[in-house]
Amino acid sequence: MKDRSLLFWTILLPVVSIILLIELFTSGSSQAQKTLVASQSVTGMSVFFSTFVIISIVISFVKDREKGIVARLASTPLQPHNFFFWKVRSVFCHHFISSFVVNHFGCLLIWY
């Protein structure tokens, strides 16, 4: 990862958020209640990451346009659809990793 802050947003924030939500809403409750809160937390985090992906793609394109990268790329043999594909691919990889961490950690919390 180029940006070490992505480690926080990809792994640490989702894991800590799920733990806090479970402890906050299920203190003294049964295992069934904890399972319900964990599954809802995982679903909510997945929706959050999906929204984050869309916002990240738009912000990335706007920043590239402001820096003049889009104008410079127009003078290269790179096709516009390839540029778009690789931009979107990088953001979706981040989304996939985040969703994977959240879902697997949520499953571990539900089973134990």
C-alpha cells in the first residue's frame, strides 16, 4: 500500500467499529442478540464501503482533471476506457479487501 492510512480505513476502523457496536448495544444480552447486532453491523459496513468506493472514484477523477493529468493522457496512445478501467480497478480492490475483512471478522464474532 502506498498510503499507510489505508491500513487504518481498511482494517482497523471496521474491526473496532464492529466490536464497539456489539459491546454498546448488547451488554448483558444473549448470544442471539449479539449475533443479530454483529450481522447488522457487517451489513452496514458493507454499504458504507460501497458508498465510499463511488465517492472515491469521483474524487479521483476530479483531482486528475484539476492536476492536468487527463489533458496529458489525451496526448498519449492510452485509450480512455483503459484509463477508466485501471482507476476503477484500484478502488474496487480496496473495497474488496475492506469487505472481506469486515465479513470474516463479523463471522468470527458471530461464531464465538
